[in-house]
Amino acid sequence: MSPPPEGRAVAVDKLLRRTLVGVVLGVLLYAGWILYSGYEPVSQALSGYAWSAVALALALSSANYLIRFIKWELCLHWLDVRNPQSGAPELTRTRSLLIYLAGLSMSVTPGKVGEVLRSWLLRSTDGVAFARTAPVVLVDRLTDFVALVLLSLVGVTEYRDYLPVIIASIVVVLLGVGILGSPRLCHGLLNLLQRLPGIGGLAGKARGLVDSSAELMTAKVLVVLSLLSVVGWGLECVGYYVVLHGFFGVEASLSVCTFLWAVTTLIGALSFLPGGLGATEGSLALLIAELAVGVSPEIALASTMLIRACTLWYGEVVGGIALGFVIRHPRFRADRGQIAPA
């Protein structure tokens, strides 16, 4: 039975509060890290910086979001979401884009699992069952891991100390594909979990999610999404290269920047910290100072701060704005009291 509109309004208020709290905490943590590392050195490193590099990096991040939206749209197509029987035959590309971008507001969550918000919003606006599209987030994460592993191979032969990170990522991908791609195995695990007190009901509701996951766990889907992820993450690698060369006297090849951005992003993902905060920044600032020419500790810190602002925090801002548009849309307000079952 669907909750009354009043209950949905409370849920929306809680969602907004939690989103804002998450963003604020992330900003405070980030600001604290910068202050702890030294505000003055960063300020000095940024004097004379070519700020046009930041503008180009933001444009590359925007292009990356467009590519990732294409991934989202392809998954909706493969799941036949716009079929009249699925509940969302009138889902427009514009509303789909806003819903996708709104998910970016949850990037500062462990493993970005909070981006499942897209499925909740899609259920609210178009009545698509939550379990039908929630697996898109899982498949997106898996193909991201594949892309980052492929990009990190650019320098793995030269920097073999980081091979364990790549191997761990490959294990995550294989486990994910092996489990989610086998409905029989997943249903067997759910049968066991249903016997446990407290979580038995949740296990039963997860069956639809398992079936949708299996639909996306085909070789064709994984290859196409992984290739798109390579392009998207590759643009962020170029963005890091551009940001780094905004500092006078810095020399770092695109291959080094690609390797470092891919590996440190994997480190952040494997740490399972919200948005990889701390793990990605710390490892990136440390490694770029060692592997690039003309990069002082101050420039390493400042460049790390800038690239994270152009990727993670830029996405948070874009996502927050899009979320505001979605939840204030007349269709969302009209439909939120008549939600399809999960």
C-alpha cells in the first residue's frame, strides 16, 4: 500500500536534509583537509595560475556527465522502461536527464551507492518499480571499475608498486559479474537470507532487483558500457592533465596523469569512504609530487584540490540543482502519492 502524500512529503524533506547534510559535511571535511595541509602554501601555489585550465576541466567534466547519461539511457532502453506496460511510456529525455543529474548529488556516499536515488525519483515521477532500475547503479559501478583498470594499465608496467590496487579492482569486477550475472546463485542466496529473522522480508523484495541485474549482465551490455566509461573517465584524466599544466613549469605526460587519476580513483573507491574523500586526495597529492617534474608539495596539494573541485564537487553542485528541479516538478508533486510498488 502506497504511503499518503503527506508521508511522501516528509520523505522528500528528509531526503533534502540528508543530501544537504552530506554535502555540507563533505565540504567541511574538504576545507579542514586544506586548512590542515596549509592554506598559505596553497594560496601561494595558486598565484599566477592559469585559471582557463579550470574552465576547460569543467567542460571536460560536463562532457563526461553527458556520456554517463548515455549509459543511463542505454540501460533504461535495455530494461524496456519506456514500454507502455512498464509504467514510464511518457518519460521524456529532459526529465530523464534531470533525474540522472540529480543522482550526482549522492556522489559523496560510500561507493556512490547513494546514486540509487535516481531509481527512487523515477519511481516517483513515472511509476517505474524501484527494483527495476536500481541495478543500473551496480552495473554502472562495475563498468567504471573496468574502465579505471584499463586506464591504469597505461603505466602499470612502470609503476608496479600499485599492481595490488589493480588486482583488487579486477577481483571486485569478477565477483560482481559472477554474482549479479547468475540469477540462480542470487536466488539461492536470497532463499537462505529469507530464513533469517529481521532481513527475510528485505530478501524477498530483492528478487526483482536480481532479475533486472541479470538482464544487464550480458557481454554486449558490459562491453558497451565499459567502453563508454573508458571515454568518460578518459576525459577526467585529460582534465587532470589540463589542471596540472595550469601551473608554470610543471611537466607531466598525459600517460602519467591518466595512470595517476585512474589508480588514485580506484584507491578511493576501494577505501569505500564517501566519495573516496581523503584516500583519493592523499594518494594523488603524494604520487604526483614524486612522479612529475616541477611539482612541489604545494602545487601537488593545490592541483589535487582543483581537480576534485572540477569533478566531485562540481558534480555535487550540478546534482543538487537538478534535484531541486525534479522534486519541484508538477509531475513529481502530483504522482508522489501514487507510487508503483518496489
